[in-house]
Amino acid sequence: MTNIYIENYGCSANRSNAEIMAGLLEKAGCIMVSDEKNADLIIINTCIVKGPTENNALKRIKAVQDSGKPLIVSGCMPEAEQDILKDAAPDAVLVGPQHIRDIAKAVDILVNGKKHRDFVGEQHEIKLCLPKHRYNPVIDIVQISEGCDGACTYCITRLAKGKLFSYPAEKIIAEIRSALDNGCKEIWLTSQDLASYEHGLPDLLEDIGQLPGKFFVRLGMMNPDKVLPMLDELIDVFKSKKIFKFIHIPVQSGNDEILKKMNRRYSVDDFRKIVSKFRKAFPKITIATDIICGFPGETDAQFQDSLDLIKEIKPEVLNRSRFWPRPGTPAEKMKDQVHGRITKQRSQELEKVHIELAEKKNKKLIGWEGKVLVDEKGKKGTGTFVARNEFYRPVVIKPGKKKINLGDFIDVKINDATWFDLRT
């Protein structure tokens, strides 16, 4: 039996891929270990969306290569940056994001000294209804499509994931039904852009809502241009009690000129319209958005537009990214690249504004009472749990006399709040 350690980087789709690889390998007779010291073979599941994340993974890849331990590199890097990997880890077997089903073959090559072969190249692989080793037993991450039909000038991920391929709705429903039967209480729908789902996202959500049992569904990122044509339908289906009142709509910039350079295919007012309509329908909804700081050519005034938009919208969650020129993307070659010192300063300024806004919003929820789903354990050694209310706000639950288990639905009262979470 082979002991295998998987180290994962990146998004929820990557985490899902790691869980499926672990499940397939366990079915093949391997043993998953939580400490690389006990591993016979290491898998590093890479992410390339940001420079620092890729650099961290690359550093680990080189360290494992130097250690002489058998190595598989999976995720987006094998597909988009094979030359870099061949130089850093010539002995590693590469497994692209559309070849997850081949993971046992990759292990067999290394363990039994078979002829070296990489598993890369675009293909339509449906990653549903497969063995899965869930890192959290109450959360099932369900990918509904692979790839993207966008052409954002800064994005390298689309070079790794390929063209959009949406999975059959019946397969998605079967995956979720199986997860619920196995005790899952929270379903994460994920893809590069959930709203691009070709078979109709509102219809899919309506079908999921008809499944029996008590559970919540969290929707992943959706781009504004794809949300707009189905905005009213989406809001209508959000009325289901089984859908978290949480929506992740990345705006990326508060300036239309910069959005055009990014090739984002919507305007700032389009984004405003989506947020306004969702907030009108669900006043306590959690809005998450993204901002890129220092896109090539971004002036101080254009960045101020982003700051002003955040002050206006007051999103509950803000994901900030400093611009990193990614190889092979149009933005890499654009003129007027913004200095790293400036992107860092702008990111820090955004962070300060957001923390102040988020803390004020969360403090207003002190005294709120309601039911929450306990979906993860708190910080090690604290005995706490983290739960989510219907608006997907994190609620830290202190240990008490009553025993709490993952997957429990419990009643709580909020007694304190930080900018990041609510606390009982």
C-alpha cells in the first residue's frame, strides 16, 4: 500500500479535485496521510491565478524534487506552464485539471517504475459521482462546469481550463443526492463562472431545491455580464429556503475604462444594478466582490473610483488582489505597468476601508437570534465551532455544556462581532 500526501492550493474547484483524487486513490488501495513525512509519494495540486500562490507552490515542488521523493504535480500549472515544471521537477508526473480520473495511473507509473507519461491536454471530463475523500464531512463541493467562455486580459486560468463545458444537470443532481445521503448538509456549487452554466442555472437551482432533506446551497462566483440576462429569474429562485442568501459578484474595478481594458464585458452601473436588485429582494444578503489593484495604466483617479464604489456598495466580503502579470496573457504585455509598491499601497488602502465598513455592519447584528448550520471546527485548541446563518455569515460558537457536532442546526444569539465574523 502506498501512503500519499496531497498538498492543495487555490479555489474550491481545486479543493474538489483534491478530494476526488484522494477518493480515487483510496479506492485503488492507497492510504491518504496528513503528514508528508509519512508519505511515499506527494501530490501538489497547483493554482496559477496569482503570482505569489504559484511561487509558493513552485518552491514546494522544487523542494520535493530535491528530496528525491516521488512527485505528482496536478492542477492548472501542468496545463499552462509545462516548461517551468519540466525545468523545476523533471522527474514529476503531470496531471492536468481535466485528467483527474487518471490519478491512479500517474501513481502507478511512479510506484512501479513504468515508462514516464504525463496526463495533460483539453478533454471533456465530468467530475461527478466519483469516489471522494471529503476534508469536511458535511460539505460537498460540486463542480457544475469546466472552463470559461470569457476572455479577460489578465486571466491565465482560462489557458489551463480550456473552453466552457457544462456538466449534465441530471449528473449534478445525482451527485448532490448522494452527498445528502452520506450526511452532507452544505453544498457548494463551483466553476470558473457559475452563471455561464449552459443548461440554465435558475432551472438547476430549482431542481436542487426540490431535493428532500435539510441543507443549504452556497453559490460560487458569477460574473455580472452573465447574471444580467437572468437577474429576475435568479432572484426568484433565491427565495428558496435552501439557498444561502450569499452572492459573489466580482466587479474587479470601479472604473469603466479599466473594465474595458480588462475585457470584462459589463459596466460599473451593471454591477450596481445587480447588487441593488438583490439587496432590495434580500436586505440582509451577503455580497462578496473582488477588486484588482493596479491593473496596467490604472491612474490614482481610476483607483479612487474603485474605493468610492466599495464605500457606496459596502460589500460584506471583499477579495483584494494586487495585479500580477501572468505569462501568456494580453495584460502581461500592456504598457504602463503599475509599480508593485503602488499596488501594495492601494491594496492596503482598500483593506482599511473595507474593514471599517464590515465591522460597522457586523456590529449592527449584535442581538440577532436565529438558526445556524455548524459547518466547521474553530481554531485548534479553542473548542469552538464555526456556523453559518442563512446569509452565510460566519458565526463563532463558544464551547458550552451542550455537545455540538458538525452538521447540527442550532439556535444562537449574537453577543459580539468583529469585522470578519459574528460571535455567540
